[in-house]
Amino acid sequence: MPDAAALATLSADEVARGQRFAFEGLRRRHLASHVALRAILAQQTGLPAAALVFGAGPFGKPFLQAPAACVFNMSHSDDVAVIAVAPDAPAGTEIGVDVEVLRPMRDAIALAERNFTPAEQQALRAVSLEQRDLAFMRGWTRKEACLKAIGSGLSIPPEAVDAGFAPERRCLTVTHEAMHCALHVQSLADHHATVIAVATT
């Protein structure tokens, strides 16, 4: 749990959102991750952590308001939080990150049938059972990172994003209704049984 000085850098809204969690562990995770986010963004912008002001996009994606704009995104899974920052990104660039703790996915094929493209479903079925959990999580985190970079929330279905399973950097275009967005996505090296993907527009 962050100490009192660290907690003092949070806004009243951040503290209030943390208090709304029913479980103490989730409250601690929320507060600790937001303290860490402010500390990292303060380091990048040169502003005091408590002075940072956040806004939210149409679907709730947070952003750092000017004059200290710094593109970032954060993701949680269990007790793990990952923060991605692009301080020198060109204007208009967005970033998305997703992390999942690797765990058995007995319903991976059924979930893929509802959320993956036909090509991704076929590729997942071709993966050995020993590697299927990792492949599914790679595919899932890559999709989520793309959707978070776009900032679309659930307005774009996951099956509209063909992000693949290979960890290497991949260029893709997400098209849904009148929206067309070009992205780059890649998976980071597996670390401490976590699967992480980062996407940028």
C-alpha cells in the first residue's frame, strides 16, 4: 500500500474510485497503480505528480491534459499492473497496452469462436495443447491493446481486430462501420508468467 505522501498525489476522484471497490485487495491495487502512474508521468513531464490533470475520451480512455501532454495507457491483471508511455510520440499518436497473467484456459476455443477472426480461430486450433494457453493470451492481449489504442471501448467487437498470435511487430488496419484505423502491435517478452502487448496508432 502506498504511504500517505504518495496517496496525497492522487486526485479526490482517484481516491473515491478506489474506495468503491468491494475488496480490499482491489482497492490497494487501484491506489498503488495510480500512484505509480502519476510518478512515472511526473518523471516524463517534469511536473509534480499531484499537479497532473487527467481527462477521459468518449469511451472512457484516460489522457493527460495539456500543457503536459504525454501519451500513456495502463492495464491490470490480478496483482500486476503495466504502464506504457510514449513521451516523444508524434502528435495524434495513441498507445494501448494489455497484460494478462498466464493461466489455464480450458474454454480457449469457445472464447475464440466468439472473439477471434476465422483466420485466428483456425490458427489457434493448429497450436499444440501445451502452447494453446499462451497463444490464446497473446492473441487476446494483442486485440485488447489495439482496441485500447483506438480508445473505442466495446464499440468495436474484438473479432473485428485481426492481431494474430505471433509476438513480432505487426501492422494492421481495423475497419468497423465508418472507422478506419492503422496500428502497429507487438507482444513483449513473456516475463513472470505474464503476457503483454503494446499497440500504437
